[in-house]
Amino acid sequence: MEKLLNIPSDADDLLFLDTFTHGLDAQCRVSLPSEWRRDGGMDFVLFAIEDRSLALMPQKLFRSFLTDAQKQVITNPEVRRAFSSVAGRAKPCRYDKQGRMALSREMLDRIGVRDQLTMIGSFSFIRLASPEYAEKLQSDFSDDVGLEFARLQELKEPGK
């Protein structure tokens, strides 16, 4: 699976599977499912993705995506712009001993999350959305997992 999705083998070995909906407390914290936690904690990066959802990615994996491009950050204005754009809007996150993670109220407001949050496991990261939007996303998913794996393979090997 790691090779198929181009996930570095030294990235966190935790797979984020399944979907969970939890309430937010008054401090804008959500409980991370126990199967998505590690003893000793784990640092995450929270950032917006293409639609009305956020990505919560282990920091180690997030850094691995930046490694190659980082070599060009000084010499290439497009890479520099992209780095500033991402870094200027991303937020660090870490869960506490009870598994609660404080999230940015501003970022949650932008995706329409009020007091309930749906967390969708996406193998290497967690997708966050309002329960209503998550339901729409999941209704677009195929029930045929084999078909989804075939699509992933096509995306990895375009033109074949």
C-alpha cells in the first residue's frame, strides 16, 4: 500500500482507517479515536484541502512531502510562494493524554463545522468535514473497494 500511494516507508506506520463522528467541546477539542493514537503522542499538521474539508496529517509525513521541494525554495519563486502559502495557513496539532486535540475554530468555521465533526480515515492522513459534507463525500465513494484500488493504480501510472 505504501508503494502504491507513494508514502515514504519511514513515515508513521499508523494507517487511518474507518470514519468517526464526534462532538467538539467548548475549547474546540475533538477526541481522536484510540486506534488512531500512539503511545507517547504524535504531532500533526492541520491544513485546508481542495473542498470543504481539512487534512490532519502526521507531521513526519508532512515533512517528507516537503523534503525534495525544499532544495528549490530559495531559487524557485513558485516553490517559495507555495511554501509560504501552505506554511502561513497550516496549524500544528497534538493530542493530549486523553486523546483530545484542539483544532482551529477559524478553520472549522470555513468548512461549516459547528459542534460535530466527522473524521474520515484516508490511509496516511485524516480528512475532517462537517457530518453533512462527509455524508455527501461518502455517497460519492464506490462500494467496490477493488475499483477504488484500480483507480489509485491508474493515478500512479498515468497513460498505461
